[in-house]
Amino acid sequence: TGTQLGEPLQGHADWVNSVAFSPDGTRLVSGSYDKTLRIWDTRTGTQIGEPLQGHDQNVNSVAFSPDGARIVSGSWDKTLRTWDARTGTQLGEPLQGHTDWVNSVAFSPDGTRIVSGSDDGTLRIWDARTTTQIGEPLQGHTDWVNSVAFSPDGTRIVSGSYDETLRIWDVRTGTQIGEPLQGHTHWVDSVAFSPDGTRIVSGSYDKTLRTWDARSGTRIGEPLQGHDHNVNSVAFSPDGTRIVSGSNDKTLRIWEARTGTQFSEPLQSHAHNVTS
């Protein structure tokens, strides 16, 4: 129906940049410019425990591990941090290596790896257990890396960048697969694989979404048009039939993934940019 469930979840003292559900759907984690993460009960909308504190600057990206036991966060302080999702305590030392802001983080489907994308133009892969970097940085983008995601089988990573391209990477070798995916006319802000791994969706500052064949890297159909401002965040539904997008036009929009048509009226309620 597109209606809001309950009251807004309030507690952060600054912009909320990233949100993610736990795998069982009972909790939500959020990351904010107030330098903290917070965990929420999705049934009641109440905060669980105290804010997760440790980052020295804005928290840009958050993600749950596939088993729901851990959370990873990336920050303007150039580090990633991992947290116990039950107690909210930091696990080990910060993951250090990036030389600029960390914009996006994700767990691999089996929970053994973490990938990060940074303003330093690189992606890095980390061992989720030891929190050590695996191999060399993944290099190829010529500008900030804004968004990263694992394929459902964990063999590939897709990244989106301020260089207006997407790139696909081999997780095992760290090498780029094929040519950059080109078509957007402005920064690529968000990328995601479909649940079956055959398609990729991207959202851009050019106000459009685009879908791509994940194997060949070719564009599928026409751009998805409707937003009046930057598209900040995109995601597939679990069955792969729908896409949701959030924008600086303060709306969310739902799209039919096969045809690219808008599924319903824009979801309106937010009073500012929708970032995640």
C-alpha cells in the first residue's frame, strides 16, 4: 500500500546515511553523521541498547553479517569497524588501509569476507574473521567509489563510482571482469545485484536508474525515469520482481524490474533527502 508503518525511528542527532535489516528481519541497524550506529527493534520501533560508538567521523555505510551476529560499518574516519550485533561492542581493532573516506561496506553471502569502497578510488577485500586485508586493493576506478555489493554466489563484486561507471570484479583474483559498464551521465551512487545474480541495478546523480546484464555488462532496456533529483539508493526485492529507489527528491519509488515501469505512486513522507 506504500503506507508508513508506525512512527519515525528517532534518536540520531544528525543525518542517517545507511540502514540495513538483520537477516531475520527483527532488527534494523542505522549509521549516521552523528558518528554512531544504532540498533532498532523492527516490531516496536524502539532503540535496542546504547548507540554503538567508536568512529571519529560520520558513519556512511552499515551491514549485517548473513548470520546476523555481526555488523560492519564504514566511516569518513577512513576505517571499517565490526561490532557484536547482540551486545553492541566493537570486535577487535578498526580495519585500516584506506587513505580516504569509506563510503560503502558489504559482507559476502557466506560471511567470510567484507568488501569496502572508498574515496581513495579503490575497493578492498577483508577477512571477516581476522579483519586483515586480503590481497591488493582493487584498482581501476578513476574517482571515488560510492557503492559496492557482492553477487549472491559470492564470486563477484560490483562497484559504482563518481567516474560515472560500474565495474565488476572477480573476488578470487581481485581483477576487473570485462569493460566498465557505461551509460550514466553523472555519478553512480548505488549498485545492487538481483537475487539470482543475473542483473545489476544502479542509481545515479543523473536522476535515473539503469539495469544491466551481470554476465555481459550490457544495458537492459531504457533508463528508469521519474525521480526529479539524484538517486541515492537502490535495491531489488527478495524475489527480484521489483526495485526500490530513494532520492534527493524526498521520495521512494517502486519499479517493475522486468519492464522498468513505475509500480505505484511515489512514496512520500520524508521531509528531506532519502539516503538509504
